[in-house]
Amino acid sequence: MKVIKYMFGAEPFPNTKLGRSAGFLWTALVLLAASICVGIISLYFGAVKFGYPMFQTYFHVWGLAALNILPISLLTFLFWFMFGRAGLSLAIPTAVAISFNIINILKIRLRNDPFMMEDIKLASEAGGIAGEYNLSLSVENWLGIAAAVGIVLVTMIITRKCKLRRKEGWGRLRLVGSIVFAAVVVLLWKFVYLNDNVYAATINNEAGINHMSNVDEFQSRGFVYPFLHSYKEAIDPAPEGYDEKAAAAVLAEYEDADIPEDKKVNVISVMLEAYTDLSRLVDNQVVAEVYAPLHEIEAQSVSGNLVSNVFAGGTNQTERSFLTGYSHLGSFRTPSNSYVRYFTSQGYTAEGSHPGYEWFYNRSNINENLGFENYYFLENYYCNTPVNQDTLIRDSDAVFFTEVVNMMQRSISETGKPYFSFHVSYQNHGPYDTETLFRPEEIYVTPDSTGWSQESCTILNNYLAGLADTTKQIQQMLDTLNTYEEPVVFVAFGDHLPWLGDDNSVYTETGMNIDEGTTEGYLNHYSTPYFIWANEAAKQVLDNDFVGDGGYLSPNFLMNELFDLCGWTGDAYMQYTQTVRAVSPVTAENGSYLLENEMTKTPPADAAEVFQQFQYVQNYRRKNFEEQK
């Protein structure tokens, strides 16, 4: 009976060496069991939208459950040695874990965006936003909270007689224990929780999620583990040698300039999925004929090659570089400076669309942070058109380009304001089938005519058929715009080269040079076409024929080219970047620059100084948001 009283806190363990050891061991076991139970509750909360079926999968991925539970247990023991009180030591990590889980649940439900470490900096903004929403929790959530509170209370009760008081000789053990657990926490943090290889190894293929969704990927790993891993995105370190005052002083040398009222034309910009000109990479007459319509459009435009930072993926980097003028991107999880906001400050409506899902690359939230007033996706717009999940990849452009024009017409008619839009297409998204033709009637290359394998020919036929249709839809749209009285400038560019077989098999077999070790190969590897076209009304308003060679540009300078052609000066940042562009029209995130027609990572000292300052100014502008009036 006495043992039971000791264990449940009715009486303290005997003040003997054996009694104190028994009390210590009992308390340690209680804390271990209690912290694991709290960790399991937290883990269940992590499966926000998927519930129990996903919760089960956490225990099927080696180490995933432990990675979520371990931080709660380790912190509990660290605080126990620091404070000497078991109940308090469990209460602190429990309160943090459950509170952060609840925030994550509400954030995903309200904005389809997980709670990441960077969001801690937004506490004041979150408080203002919270009042606009219904923040009710489910019965399961309340039961989980009640269970966590109950575990803490029971732990406090049954360990209340087992305090590690220094005057009772526990001082040295507490010091050693604190040091040991602090060291374990630091080492695990650095070598496990921030390790990208470990994170990749915990991919949850049993969860039944779309792995292209960042939100679903986050939930598929629980909450505590992906939250801690998100620290890498939150820190966003400044470039070495960064001086905030000096960077601010550089921008202060320029003043924002307005767009003259008599030069305000409508702008439609479109980023084309995996759209590139293979005719410049391979010597084949049939392939060249596929691109003849594109070359006709380019002859009627200012055109060139856009040198992106990505290959066969990473669409979001190209688009956000274009919209912000940055070669080094941040997360854009908060309201951010952008060229979109410059247009709205000039009285423009700013909107756009993507016939894909709003969660893809978190576009729904990030486009709002970039300043778009409206953005339309498959869920809230294209679902009411013939576009659906089955037609999205193969046959969406006919609807897409029609709606691009319809949105502009509707906006101008309803608001009377000039119009800026940015749209992202989806048709021809890879990978391309290696055995079946998407459009059997369209065969461009065969093994007999080229000597290439059947697999390579099938991939190329599928890619070229989709691309040819995209070009056809663009030409029809331009013909329509040319009949309009409203002045319209149209900007189009590819996001990256397409996937053409595993290990770039098609590029290799056909002899396309994409060797990054040479200037030619590097530019081939990363270049997609861009063109800036204007209808007759815009040419008259802007007194420019919009024909010529724009040369090579990185995405962050494409908006500069547009402003030059329109005769606009732009905001202070735009004016500053013109000085960088004059040194090199290509500034890649990997530190490559185009100087005297050669790609280099070792620019001469004077150019290197310009590029270093460019990094500083970008960093300052990204982290110092200022609403443009």
C-alpha cells in the first residue's frame, strides 16, 4: 500500500538513498510515458485534412513517428533537469506543441497553408486576421486538447512529491542532466531535423496524397517534424557582408516614377508550361517546321531567349523572378514588394489565372502576397469551363487563351481601369508518355526518318504535338487582340525546358547540347523563348513598332525590357536594376553571369562589385515591405 502511495504522490518516497533513487526512476518513467502520449496526440493533430487514415501511416514510415514525438520528450527532460519539477517540465512543451498544432489546423482549414516557423514572426498580423474567420474547432480537436491537459494534470499530481531539490543533493545531477540533454537537442537539431536528406527519406508514400502539394507533403510528415525543418526557410540569411543602411541608401538614390496617363496600355503576360524552341538544339527539318509559326510570331515582336534558373521543373522560380525582379527569391509568405504592386499603384487592375490547382506552389496565398487583386484557378473559375482534370494537361490551352482575353475585356468594361494580368498555362506539362501518342494523328519524327529510338520519338511526338497546339492558340489570340481598339501589349515566355526522358535520354540521343560546362550548353540548358508583342492600337499609343531582337535576359530583367519598350521609367527598384542589367542581362541564382557573350561564375572585380550590391539591394527590398500608394 505504501508503494502505491509513493507512486501516486500521496506520500513522498523515503528520504534514503534507495528511496530517492526509486523516486527519481519513477518520475522519469512517468515523464517518458506522459511525453510520448502528448507526442502521439500532437501527431494525430498533424493529419489535419486526412485524419485517422493518415495518422496510421506515420507509424509505417521508418522513424517518422519518433521524429515528431522525440522533441517533446527531450524538452520535457531538459526542463525537468533545469527546473527540478516534473509537472512544469511536461506542461511547457505540451502547451507549445498543442497550441502550435491548433494554429496549424486553423491555418490549413482557413488558408490551405501550414503553420511554418517563419509564421511566428507574423503574430501581430495573424491577430488582426483571426477576427475575420470562424475559428471553431472540431470535437476531435477538443477531445485531444482535453486529453493533453489531463495528462499534464495527472503527471503533476503523481509527481508532486518528487522534486529534484538542490538542498537534497540533486544539484550536480541536474547540472549534468541539463548539459547532456541540451547537447542532444542541439546535435539532433543540426544533424537530423535540418538535414534535407533525412527529410527526403521520410517521404510518406502510403498517405495517398498529391506529392506536388506542399500542404499535403507537410501534413504527410506530421506537424512537429516538418515545422522544425521549416526553420531553414524561415532564417533566409542575408548575403555575407550585407549592410541594411547601405542597401537602403542605394535605392534612395532613385525616385518612383509614374506611368504617364497617355501611355497606360493594357498588359497581358503569360508564362507557358515547358515551352521551348527545340529547333535551335537539333538539326531536323520536320522539327523546324513545327516551330515555323512561333518564328513568325517572333518576327512580329521583340523576341529573345529567357535564361531561367531551372530545368524541367521549378516553374514558380521563373514566374516569381519575373514578377519581382529578383534573381534570389524568398518565400513570399508575407506581403511582398513586387512589380504587381507597382501596377496597382498606377491605377491598374492586377489579376491573373492558372487552370491548375490553387495549392500548386502555394500560388493562392503567394499571389495575394505579391499584390494580385484577383487570381483564378481550376477550383474557382476553370471548373466552370470545359477544362477539367482530364483535359488539363492535353487540351486546356484553347479555353485558357480565350479566357485570358475574356478576363481583360470584363475588367476593362466593369472598372474602366487599365489592366495588368499574369497567367500561367498548364497544357503540355510533363512527363510525356513513352509508349502511347496523345495525338495519334500528329507524328513528326519516327525511328526510320531519324535513327532515334521509338521511345525518344514517342516522347518528342507527344511534346511537339502539345507545343504546336499552344502556338496555334497564341496566334489566334493575337489575331483577336489586333482587332481591338484598346491598346494591348502581350508578353509570353517559357518557364523551363521540358522533361525529355529519364536522365535526359532524348537530349542525349538526339545530340542536343545541354552541357552546362560550356556557354553554348549552359544557354541551351536554361533558355526558353520570350516575345513581347503589341497590337496596332498599342503601337500607336507608345510610338513603337515592337519588332527586334531582345537578346538574352534572365527572368528578373524581362519586366525591364517591357518597360523600356513601353517608354516607362518604373519605380526606384526598376530604375536601379537597369544599371545591373547594363553590366549583365543574365544574373542567375547560382552565381552565373553573361559577360561579353560568355557565361562565367568569376566576373572581374568591377562587375563582381555590381552583382554583390545587387544581392544586397534585393535582400533589403525583399525584407522591407512598403505598400505602394
